[in-house]
Amino acid sequence: MIRPGLFPVRDILLVFIVFFCPAPFLCAQSLADNAAHHELAERARASYKESRPADAAALWERALNLNPHDGRNWTQYGNVLIELKDYRKAIAAFEKAYELGSGYPWEQLYSMARCYVLAGDKVNGMRYLERAINEGHRNLKLIGNNSELDPLRTDTKFKELLGIEDVTRMSRDEGWQHDLKFLAREIKRLHYDPFRKVSREDFDSYVRKLHDEIPKLTDPQIATRFMRLVTMAGDGHTIIRHPAYGQDAKKLLPVQFYYFTEGLFITAAAPEQADLAGAQVLRFGGHTVEKVMEELEPVISRDNRMWLSQIGPSLMRSPFVLHGIGLTPEADKLEITIRDAGGKERTVTLAGNAGAADDKWTLARKQAPGTEPLYLRNRRAPYWFEYLPEHKLAWLQYNAIANDRKESFTDFCNRVFKFINENEVEKLVVDLRWNGGGNTFLVRPLVHGLIGNEKINQRGKLFIIVGRNTFSAAMNTSTLIERHTNAIFVGEPTGSSPNFIGETIRIELLYSKMTGSISDLYWQTSWPMDHRPWIPPLLFTPPSFADLIKGRDAAFEAIIKYRE
């Protein structure tokens, strides 16, 4: 036992330095070096912003000499050297950034390709450009528009890498076949794990078969087969949309559908079809709603089955798609059989019309008396907040992961939590049921605010409403809240999984002008052993048409009644 006061403080410090610092003077020197490195890096960034690249380069060299371990700094140094036209040195900097995992690997490879070309080395420029593209460069159009790469344009390899073809000289069959080849290549090139749900052999076999069948197929049939190809990737973000090619592709029915517990209903109708609002849909042509949904399933990209009920009704608005999968004889109109509010059945023929629902459309819920429930108010606002004093409940409606121009999400969250802390709030509801996503990196103020608020982060006080449209960044938000707080989930299962493949890397097919996206990221927001298809609600309150008409919200009512 060491008696208090036996050793002077300086002796204890000396023992610590001798035993715990391999080089006695290294500890003190490292602290000084860290401070110097930070100051030099900040000065380098400031010099670059002030258009003084020579000063920035000198400062970066000193900073990187003190701490060479952060790849982001090597990237910034490389960009400075490009401005100074010191391309060989820049290549070395980007190589170091690549080694240290700065950004996406293809970003550093692309920068090296640019430097080689600018230095007059076309061979290595092409080699590194090919590597950048093969390792997933997201924007081929950016590459194609970069004048720095002009020396490579006459090389057929350049056109091949970028998928550049003069489709105006192609026949209809050749154009579709070109699009098919490019789409298949981009799925393989960009997708995080393209053969997770389908084998490479089956994928390639489908592509070869479709290539040979194109001359015998109509445009809607080809387009929907492209949709089938994309769903093989097995995630909800990898999609291909209706083509702009051909007028029929742009036409949608003048009604809007939604699945409820009672079946499929028309929730909104254009002025000329206002009498259809509120009707139940029984058949499309000679097919039941269930049969149509069954046939649509192979062309709906998804993370789980809840997403089918979200996307299926929107595809039912497209005669082009229904014709493409063989359910209707024409691509610009179709018959539907409905049952109106009085129980009368009738069949109507609807022609497609371009455009989505707008303020002139008749809403089913507006035809019945009753107060509009909270979750249906201000649907276009990304977020809003209301206090219900009679229930001592704060309601946070979160419709999109984005910043409002009038008030940033950070400022909004600060205002919400300030109100909660200063007022008599016993329950907080965060409603994510309409939230289809956005930018996950914006949700920190909400998640951290919930975690750190002892008043509300308790079982029975914090409720999260989710549903089939809770997707993408909203899915990440739900998972973070589930994992780190005491929240109770209410509503339906989410439209995505706690861990999922997802990102919206845009693609466009040159001939058909079909657009879509391919997922190149894996979001492991939950534990690695979490294989659930969705976050299930503790309080299951699926939407019913009866509640919509009456102005009721079963999720809200379940929260009010809940007692821990």
C-alpha cells in the first residue's frame, strides 16, 4: 500500500512518462504537433478559399508532414495542386487519399485520370478513367461534359465506357436493344450487391432472352420487362420509371387509388370524374384487384411487401403499365368496375390524362362532414408542430427529411424541444407515416433531441407513427429512434427495412428516355444481425376507409388511450 504523501507529484508524473510514453518527449511533442497541424490545415483551407493556391499548397505540405493519416486532407491538397498545374504531385496526393479511403474510391481515381490527361499521358488517363467507371463513378454525364478529357474523345474506348451512341441513327429495335445493354451494364456497375437476390447467370439469361424478343414486343411490353429486370436487384430504390418515349407512357387515369383494410378505393378524382371519389374499385377490365396486384408484383422494386401496397395503386393509374404486363388490351385507356357509396356497381371507361392530382381534384374525405385529422393537414410542409392542451400532447408532423426555407430543421427542433421543456407536455408524437425520405444527415437534431430529453424519452410518453410510406431516410430515422430511445411505434409496418440497400443514383436511357435510379450504398442503421423486413408497430392501426370518411385517426386514438 502507498501511503498518501509518500511520493511528490513530480515523481509520480515522471513514473507515468517513463512507463507509459515509449519516447519520453514524444507525448508533449505530439500535443504541440496536433495543435500546429490543426492550425496549418485551417490556414490552408482559408488560403484556397481566398484563391491563393501556392500558399495553400505550402501550408498543406507542412500540415501533412505532421499528420499524414487523414485521406480528406490529401484530397484537398491534390485539388490545390491541380490549380497549380503540378499534376504529377497531385496524382501522388490522390493515390494517398485513395489508400486512406477518402470519399468514394472512384472520386480519387477520376481525379487521377484527369491529372494524367492534363499532364499529357493519355494512356494512363484512359486506364484510370476506366478504373473510376468500373469502381462505380456515379455521373457519366459529368465525365462526358468535362473538357479536360477532350484528348480522349476520339478513342472508341471513351465512348464505350460512357455508353455514348448516336441513337437517332438506330432503328426502333436497335434503340431498345441499346437501352437494354446499357441498363444491364449500369446495374452491374453501380449496384451495391446486384446478385443478392438473383444469380448472375439468371440475370444474364433474362437479358439475352429479352434482347432477342424485342422485335416481337410492343413498347409497353418492353418497358415493363425493363421494370422486371430492375426489380431483380432486390431493393426499393433501384427502379426504372415509365418511359417518356411515346405519348401513352405519360398518361395516367384521372383518379387516385389507395389500399385500405376494406379494399382499394378512389381517394381523389379529377373534376370530370368527381362522382367517382369515394368509390370502391372491384375490377380492372375483367380482372379483380387482387389479380392486378399479383401481376404488378414482379415489376415493383421493393425492400418488403408493405411497399407493394404503396406503389401498386400508383401503377394501377397507368394503362401503359397494365397493358405492358398483359392485363388490358389498350395502352391509353381501361375499364374499371366500381361500387359507389350507395352500394351500386357500375363500369366506367377512363382515358389517361397527363399529370398528378392537384387542388382542383375532388377528395373523398371532403365529401363527408367531420374535422380533418392532424395527419392530413399541411401535407406539403416538410414539418410542423402543434400542441393539444386537452391531451397535454405535442404533435410533430414530419413529412419529408429536408430543410424548410422558412425555418431550418435544426431551428425547428430547437423550438420544439424548448416548448416541451417549458410547458406541460406528457406525450410527444412524431408522425412519419407520409415521410418517403430525403437526406438522412439532417435528422441528427431530432434524434439527439429525443435521446437527451429525459422528460419525454420515457416508455409511454414518446410515440412514433409509421406506415407503408415510411421509407429511405425516414426509415433510417425510425431505426435510429427505435434503437436509441424508449419510443412506442404505432400504425403499420414500415415500407423499408432497418438495414437496407438504398440510394438514388440517377440513370437515363438514351433511346427510350426512361429514367430511374440504382442503389450503390448499404445503410446499416440497426445491428448487423437485424434481418427484419420492417419495424413493426406495437400498436397496430392500419388505415381504414371508414375512418378516412369519418375524419378519424386510429393511430392518434390508440396513443391517447395508451397507458403504460
